[in-house]
Amino acid sequence: MDYVIEMLNIRKEFPGIVANNNINLQVEKGEIHALLGENGAGKSTLMNVLFGLYQPEDGEIKVRGEKAKITDPNVANRLGIGMVHQHFMLVDTFTVTENIVLGSEPRKGVKVDIKRAEQEVLDLSRKYGLNVDPKAKIRDITVGMQQRVEILKTLYRGADILIFDEPTAVLTPQEIKELITIMENLVKEDKSIILITHKLKEIMEVCDRCTVIRKGEGVGTVKVSETNPNDLASLMVGREVNFKTEKKTANPQETYLSIKDLYVKDVRNVHMVKGLNLEVRAGEILGIAGIDGNGQTELIEAITGLRKTESGTISLHDKVISNLSTRKVTESGISHIPQDRHKFGLVLDFPIADNMVLQTYYQKPFSNKGVMNFKRVYEKAKSLIEEYDVRTPNELTKARALSGGNQQKAIIGREIDRSPDLIVAAQPTRGLDVGAIEFIHEKLIEERDKGRAVLLLSFELDEIINVSDRIAVMFDGQISAELQPEDTNEQELGLLMAGNSNKKEGVE
């Protein structure tokens, strides 16, 4: 068998942890090969070894049958290996073209030939069906488009082996479909793809084979056509996984969160929330379904104090909290699991222990008259790390060193532990494996059953239907419909999210 990539007995260690323990990965030419494993299983580490970001302690790598020593990403690029990272490596103020050609600019004399570069980018994007605007600034385009720019960066440098690290974690359902089509087009052009993902549905839809890693060790490689999601989940976590969250019928009580006639603008000074009305009651999970860009982000930021409102009111327990500072909102009884864990959820260069007390460090028992009690901070961090299964060498490890999924579990543990009246959960399972998703869903339902209100924003329709007690569809800055989960399905929700409805009732 001709393999384009062979990683044989790869061992990679970090202080206090063996991330890869003699793992084997063999990728055939022209296939989409899934790399599946729990958060912190060692998938991204293995791919960072292949891309030259890490050097292994042991093992060997062969590229197209030839032994290779990949000392840095430049060597990987020369070998035709490109990596699309989970967190994009783009310069916001640069154009699409400037980002793609950065470091490999075509020149006319000593100057960069930007016209030629733009034409090359346009030709390349058309060839692979990526359709980007070469002149657009990164800050002005959607996340899905930014990802296309990352893909084009690798193709521009001649990559024919592409590593996709959790590529759908930040995409809408429509963008995921478009990405799958793009990957299929790439394979038709003789590219080979390694896809790191937690999403079993995507593996079943697009992948040829799947290598499973559990706790840093290889479990095996299977043909996707000869397996099913349940078997893959069991291989990944070492036990059976329940895809349908068990919960008793909700018993909603008094209204906790009340939003009336709310208007909120975005950074461009454009109204994104337009006269929105919404209520969330104690003892229920209200799920907001909608296509990204319909005002959900601005709504969540207004509720949690991250964005000023133009008009209307946001009340918690009949007390107006609109335009309060984030700390005041937090102290009023609201927890926030943010969409962007790096920007709003963590201080990446702080130890995980410090991150566990970001909202409470100035209160007892963590502080007394301005003096920090680090013993109590570390005790709290240890207990949350254990309860939420955060895979980390210890509580003093910097948050940046954790895998994305473990960063998310740390945030969720911190936010739920504060026993809030209202939990605002925006994309709470983004980037998590099926075992962790099951755990988080159970935690949210547990909080609901304790009489707390939960506002769930998710672009995963199966998550909205599975977890919510009530669903509000958000379209063009308003709540366009309200449904019961048992009375709808993904197809109907998809139509409502696209605005195909005459319903215009607010959620009362």
C-alpha cells in the first residue's frame, strides 16, 4: 500500500504528561482520514509533530515513502504538508490576499506585485470552489470565509497533504456543508486530508478511514463504511455513550430573565437586535436557534454586560440590568459560558487555578482585605478540575497549554460552580467530544432541575432539540417563532431560521 504519510511509534512528552505514546498513523493518497479522540487525547499534538511545531522524543515519519525529519513548519511546507489550525492564524487588518501570500509574495522588482497576487488568489479560489473576495479585509468577513482563507494559504504554498484541526468547531450548519463539499473537491484534485474532529456525523459523511486515539495511545484504524457512530464513540471514550440526553419534563416557575423591546447595535453601528422580546423562567432551558449573524452574539453580549443596549430593557428578577458593568451583571446572578473562550472566557497566560476564580478572586474565601489566599484558590481549582474532568498536569499549568475542549470544561466548571440564577450558555459544547458533550448536557439539565434558568445558544440543531425545553427561533434580530422541541425537527427549524415563515410571535 502506498502511503503519503506514515507516522510510526510516535512518542511525545511534556512535563508531567505523555501526550503521544507510540502512536501509528498511516494515510493513503487521495483519502480523507479522520483522527478521532477525546479532548486531550493527543490528536492535535500528533498533528503538530507532523507539521514540525513539536519534535517527538521517539518514532519516525515517512512522507511518500521517504523518511523525513520535520524540524519546523517550513520543512513541512516544502514537503507539501499544510495545516489549517483550529484557531485561525490571520492578520485582521490585512486583506484576504495579503494573508494568503504573506511570506511568499510575488514581486515586481523590489515591490510586492499585489495585482498579480490578487489574480493568483482569485484563480486558486475558483479552482477549488472556495470563492473568496481577494480584496476583503479579514475583520469584515465571516468565520467560514476566514477558514477558506486558511485553506487557500496552504494551497498557495503547494500543499497536497492538508491537516484540518477541528475545522467545523466554529462553523454554522450551512458552512459545514460547504466545507464538506470543499474537502471532496480537494480530494478529486489528488489532495490527501487528515481531519481532526469530534463530530461523528461528519466522519460518517465524508471520511474513508478513521484512526482512534484514547488517552495518548492508538486504539486502531477502521474503515468508516464498516462502522457506525455508536461503535466509534465507544472506541473513543472506552464506554457506551448515550446520544439522547435523558431528562424529566421541565417544571418552569417564575420568570427570571425578561427582555422587552430590545435594540442593540454591532461594532459597525448597525442594529442587529431589533425590538426583541424574550423571557426565560426558572427551571427551564430555553434554546435559541438561528443562523449566525442574526443578532445572537449582540443579544448575548448585551445580557452579560459586554455590549451597551440602544433601548429596551433587560431585567433579572424584575431588576433592570441593562448597561451594567460585566462585574455588576455577574454579581446580580448571571453566569456566562462565552462563544469565544479565548477572547472572553480565559486569560490564556494565567494558570488554570487563577482562571477558575476570575469572577470571585476578590471575595472570601479567596481574598481577605485585598490579600489573596492562594491556598483556597488552589483547593477550589483542584476540586473543579476533578469534578469536570479537566485534563491538565496540575492546577498551575497555564490555560494556553490545555486542549480547546479542556479549556471549555474549565470555563463551564467555573461558571456552574457559582450557583447562578441564570446560566447564559453560548455554544457550550463547541469543540467537545461526545463524552464531554454528554457530561455538559447533563450538567445543564441538573442546573435546570435545581430551579435555575438556562439560556442556550447553539448552532447545533440536534443540541437545541435534544436539550431545550422550549425553542425560540431568531431571525433578523427578532424572535420569529417559538416551538416545543417535541413538535419540530431539524428541517422545520432550518426553514424557520432562514426566514421561511409567516410566524412573527414573540416569546412571552
